[in-house]
Amino acid sequence: MLVPKGTYVRIRTHILKPGERSEHVPEDTQSVPLKCWIKGWLLEEAELYEPADIETATGRRVRGTVKEVRPPYRHHFGDYVDELMLSRKTILQEMWGEDDE
């Protein structure tokens, strides 16, 4: 899949090779590379799963393997909690003296 220049992507790059890892980390950790995933905009068109250069939101230029096109945000603030909504209602009632509806 050819990805156009300027497309927002996520790349993977290796920070340290196995032989470059600290001697203070466990042996099984030392035997694998330290990887990093970075999001940014392609500087030239590139193939998915092939090396490419990107520019990050802070202006850094980084080279890595294109892993994802237009990556979504996957973080969230947890599951719905009944007690938090009850707390919200209580706080609003105490602040304004009525329901928040």
C-alpha cells in the first residue's frame, strides 16, 4: 500500500540493539532490541511496513518502519463508574442547590 507524502503515520524504530542494552537489565531483556513507536507526517511517499522518514509535531525528523496509517488515539480515562456520576450530581446540587438537568 503506497502512503502519500504528508500522511500522519506511526513508525517503529530501534533505539538500542541487543548488544547495546545495559548490563543492569535482566538477561532476557538484554537479548532483544529497545524499540520506540513515534507518530508524525511522512516526508515522502512510502510503502506500508517499509522504512520512511517522518517529521513529528515537535519538528524532529525520524526514520523508521511505517506500521500504521492515520493511527487513532487509544487511550481513555477508564470505564464508566456509577459512584463518579453520583458524586457529580451531589457536587452540582451543593453548588447550585438543584439538579443539573
